[in-house]
Amino acid sequence: MIVLGIETSCDDTAAAVVEEGPRVLSSIVASQVETHRAFGGVVPELASRRHIEALSAVVEEAIAGAGIAPGRIDAVAATRGPGLVGSLLVGFSFAKGYAWARGLPLAGVNHLEAHIHALFLEDRPPAYPFVSLLVSGGHTALYLVSSPFGMELLGQTRDDAAGEAFDKVAKMLGLGYPGGPLIEKLARCGDPHRFPFPRPALDQSGFDFSFSGIKTAVGRLIERLPSLSEGDAADLAASFQEAVIEVLVAKLLRAAAARGCPRIAVVGGVAANGPLRRRTEQAARECGIEAFLPPPRWCGDNAAMVAAAGLHLLRAGYRCGPESGVFSRSG
Ligand code: KG4
Ligand code: ZN
């Protein structure tokens, strides 16, 4: 089976062609970063408009890049939610039209499940079960994953997502958008131990997270400093990143230990963060368990992970009908 995947849940317009395996034949991601940069974050109305403008060409490019005739596509998979409703509607409505015009089956994919399916796009996928940390701009959650769609929620953030905290701290430092990669870069020449930011929820036994406290502590510190030198900014970025990573990795390991699970994974946009990747791998080695992280290009939003999740749904007989809609929130 060859599946066309479509992803428009936030600010990336993405299409991919994936065949059974899964094997990625092509993956195109058209970023809207330039559109939203001036606003320091994603503007939902602008995001929907950009998706409308870009999607047809992105789909055509993905099919051409796969080196197949359009008639070889057997099915379509598109993100139904969670995400920005206007953005989701553009991609999902396009997918419905594309599928029905050609008599193809359509699968509606959950964006969070798709992030986990990114683990299966490369050679060394994890065996089930594994405990996965999903860290993105919209979500931070821990799941026990026992089958392609068997995800048990173990804990989640009570306020900001980790990626959102990166973006907000970057904004406070005047770095720009999206903040994650910019904080990571600045942190390289900073001292991660200069500012002892709080490690929220680390002392609590559950698996929930909270990042608004760290973000507020960074804001207060910036206000208190008489001026913010380049060195201060780098130390601040490094100390913030260190606090977030420490909490993420500690909770992930704790959840794996509590469930007696010998495999952990980290997925989502923030999983592209180098120090987080290294710390996860190091911690897993020390505990004698295995760590799995998608390569950075499959961490951020893309349509290959959507098509990979769609392949499972389609094989299991799930189909979306004309009445199917999108949803903004999970659960
Ligand atoms: O998964 P994703 O592309 O979109 C959502 O589903 O939210 O994640 C985007 C988030 C943004 O908050 C971005 O700042 C963060 O991932 N991010 C990073 C890095 N690269 C992207 N955060 C920390 N370090 C990075 N290298
Ligand atoms: Zn995402």
C-alpha cells in the first residue's frame, strides 16, 4: 500500500508519500516561520491562509518527489487533531476531496499518535511496550505505548508545554521565533549551573509536569539584572535548558521504572534538542535500558509520520466518511 500523508495542524504545511514498511518515498515540509516571526508566535488566521496557498503545490511536490505516477497512490491519511482548527480544516478538507475524487480510502490521524509513529520511520524502531515522552510546542506528556494505537497517558503538563516554555523564554531574551533551536544555540556557550531555576514537580511522585514556574523565574531574573550582557543571556539560556531537561529526563526514567519498562523514547519538536537527546541516551545507558529518538528531521511536524500512522489505521480497516470532522483538543 502507498499512502499520501497530509499534515497541517499548526504552522507547517506538509505532505509525504510512504509505502508499507514504512518506507518514506518523499517528504516535503513548507515552513511558515517567516510569516509568523514578526508576531513572535503562530497567528492562527494567518496559518490557515498560508496552508490554503501552499498545500496543492506541496502535495504535487511530494508525489513528484516519490517518483511515482499519482495513480499509484492507494490511500490518503491526514491529521484530524489536536491542533489549530482552521489549519486542520484546510488539510483535512483537502484530503477528503483528494480521496473522494479518486475513490481512495481516507484515514484521519491523531497528531500525537503520529509523533510516536515517527519512531518507526527509521531502521531501529522500538519493540513494544515502551514509555514515550512527547515534547512539542503544544504538548508535554508521558505515555505507556503497548501497540500502534495502545497509548496510556501517564502524566502531562498542567500548564505550558516544554516547547512553549522554550519559545516564551526566547522571546524574553529577544532571540526570535521559534525559540527552541535559538535557545539551544545560545546555551552552547553558557554556564548551565549559574542560575538555579526551580525544577517544578520533580519532588512530586506523579508524572505530571509544570513549566510556567521556570518561565516566570526567568522573567523575574531578567527584570532584576541591571543589564543583560551576552554572557548573562547565554548563562540564562543554558540554565533554563538544564532545568527543563533535568525534569523531563527524570520523569521519563521514573515512569519507565514504575511500569517496569526497559525501553524509553522521546518524540516531538523538542526531541531535536541535542542536550536532551544526549542526556536521555546517557541516562538510559546508566539504567541499563534502551533509548529511542527519531532523527531530528522526523521530530518536528512532518507528514511522513502521519502517513506511517495512517498505514496502521488503514490496514486495520479504519476509514473516515464524509461526516468526519477535525478536533482541536485531545481527550
Ligand atoms: O512538534 P512540533 O514541530 O510542533 C508541535 O506539534 O507543537 O514542535 C515545535 C516546538 C516549538 O516549541 C520549538 O521551539 C520546539 O519544538 N523545538 C525545540 C528545538 N527544535 C524545535 N525546542 C528545543 N530545542 C530544539 N532544538
Ligand atoms: Zn507536532
